[in-house]
Amino acid sequence: MSPQQRVVIVGSGFGGLFAAKALRRAPVAVTLLDRTNHHLFQPLLYQVATGILSTGEIAPPTREVLRGQRNVTVVQAEVVALDAAQRSLDVRLPDGTRRAVPYDHLIVACGMSSSYFGSPHFADFTLGMKSIDDALALRAAILGAFEMAEWEDDPARREAWLTFAIVGAGPTGVELAGQIGELSRHSLRGEFRNADPARARVLLFDAGPRILPTFPERLSERAAAALGRLGVEIHVDTAVADIDERSITVRGVDGAQRRIAAMTRIWAAGVTAAPLAGIVAAATGAPTDRAGRLAVADDCSLPGHPEIFVVGDTMALAGLPGLAEVAMQSGRHASRVIAARVAGRSQPRPFRYRDLGTMAAVSRTSAVATFGRINISGRIAWLAWLVVHLAFLTGFKNRFTTVVHWAIAFIGTARQERATIAALSPRPVTAEPDEGA
């Protein structure tokens, strides 16, 4: 086939980035487009939200990541329409103008957005965790809540400012709860005069029977115990009934409702496919699942449209979860199929996901992880979590500065733990010197 085959990749997350890299030696012209100009390491967004890392450490410019790959052109644009018959995308540029982007092969790697389970107004009163802007807004809200508590004289209003309600006890919710617990009980200790950050309430709600439901039950219990030591209040079997600008109303399994005053409300539950999935479905007739993800064949292509591939969180295939590793592996596979077609080789075997494990950081010194039949928790799991996440970060600069910030956070937490233990430990009784001596 012609070496001028055009491959367009939509999305610069893990799926899109690894798809582009897998085409490094293929005789194709690759266009990678996204609404933003950076690659986002989404699993570490919560650390930007809680002030541990900066945006540059988890969101390097996409052009910088791919600058050594000469067959890739990176453009910032948003897809607004797809003409599958003409094999062309209609995209909107940053200035609002529209352009047509033709393709011979298309890889859709657009990820997911938040789902509010039929209550879209929840989005108006909660903070999400899907983008850099979300993380920065959440950081401002969390730190701003402590500042407002410092100003507040009314005890009830101060308590409301020091109450953080998190909806969703998957990895994102658990990691956020743990980091806010660390922030209130360790990082901000002694920095305020009127409000005591250690009195902050971190409430974690989930409609299911336990936190981290995709992990083995034993690890869920250990994560719950670690959160408990940070003062996090876990409320499972508890659904959200309503949310407004000053409170959250929850409902237990008995149907009873209770309203909790909370000035900071964070949404870490439910996901749905990004709007682009709906555009692709409408243009191709591709079926979708309940979350709006596109059903794909075993080579990650759309049935009836072998030139269109869907990878990562946006694809529905064999019940695979929305994990970074799924996105990376499926993105690479789609590119290998395209490279084989262009070279006239036989198509690779069907995509098969290799499960490399799942992990979640509960605090700055503790995590839970599962690797097949091996389950670990505590600091050993945290070290494994650190190594894996460093391996996925792009660029030496990002890895180096991230390690520095993690080391500072770890040392600070360890010192606070030792200080707390010392304060709580009984002190030896010594004899007072005799005044007449």
C-alpha cells in the first residue's frame, strides 16, 4: 500500500500516546489531535488536587513527548463531526474555526467523563477529577475551605467548611480521601490559629457494600483500616439523594435520609463515555453499552468499519476495565494492526489483555495492590505503586521532580507520625530536685 497512508489518532491519553509511539517505524503519516496540548497522567490528578505535585509533572506537552518521532504531527482541536463514508473528521480549532481532517485509519482514544446517574444537576454542586482544570479547581477549593474555616467564628459554619464529602469509593475516591486526611492531620498541622485542620471531617460515601470493590475483600478491609487511622469516615451502602451548594443528602439501605453540611463536595463516582463516542456511534451505527462505550471486534476495530479503531476506556470489549494499562495495550495493538495492513503482512492475533495488576495509594506511605494471586498492602505496596507510576511518567524531568516531591511528602508524614507517637506515649516520671539541695 502507499506509504502516504494517513493515521489520525484522537486523544493524547495513554491509549492515543502509546498508539502513536507504536507507529514510530511504520510508513504512515500520523496526526494526533486532542482538545488539550498535553498528555495527562490521570491516575495522579488527585496529587495535584492535594498539592503534592505540580501540573507540569503529570501533564507534559504532547509535542515534547513526541518531538523525536518525525512521522507524528500534533494538533490541538476538538472533533465535532465524523463522516465515515468520506473518512473525514470535522474539527474545531482553538480559535473556533473549523477544518476537515481526512484519514485512512482512525484511532479513537478519547477516554471517559463523569456520570451523575440521572441527576445532572449534581455537576453544578460538586467538583470532579477528569482534567488539570478540575484538579486545580479542587486544590483551590480544599485549601480555600481551611482558609474560610480560619475566618469563621460560628462553630457550625466552621464545621461545614471543615467537612469534605467524597462520593465514590473506587481508587480515585479512596486516594482523595486519604490525601485530604493526610493534609488535614499532618501537612497543615500547626499552621492555623483559629481553626484546627485536624478537626476536619473527611466523609467517603459509596452505594456499594465496601470500598475498592474491584479489589479482593481483604485488601478493601486493609484500605478501610488505613483510612480510619487518618480519620476518614467511611459510609458504604449509602447512596446520594441530593446535593446543593452547602450540603449533601444521603440515603441508607433503610431508606432514611440525612443531610450533612459540607462546603466541599467531590464527585468520584460513575463514568460515561466522552461525547466523541456518541458522535462515532451516530456516524457508524456502532452499538454502545450502558456507559456509552463502543463495542469493538477482537482487533479493536468497529464492526463494519475496519478502518476505525476504538481503544482504552471508550471501547467495550470482554468486560475490560477502564485502566491505564488497558488503554496502553489496546492502543499498541490497534497500531500493530494498522502497520501490518500497510506493510501487507498478515494481521496480528486478536487483542488479549495482559493483566499486570491493580493498585491504589491509600495515603502517602500506604497502598494496596494485587498482582494475580499476590495481594500486598502497606508500605511494601506503596513502594510498588511508586515504582510503577514512575515507570509510566514520561520524561526524566518529570520522574526526577516527582521523586523529590514524593520524598518530601514521605519524610514530612513520617516526622508527623513520630511526633504524634511521642506525644501520645507515656513519659517517664523523674524526681523533682530538692529545693534545699
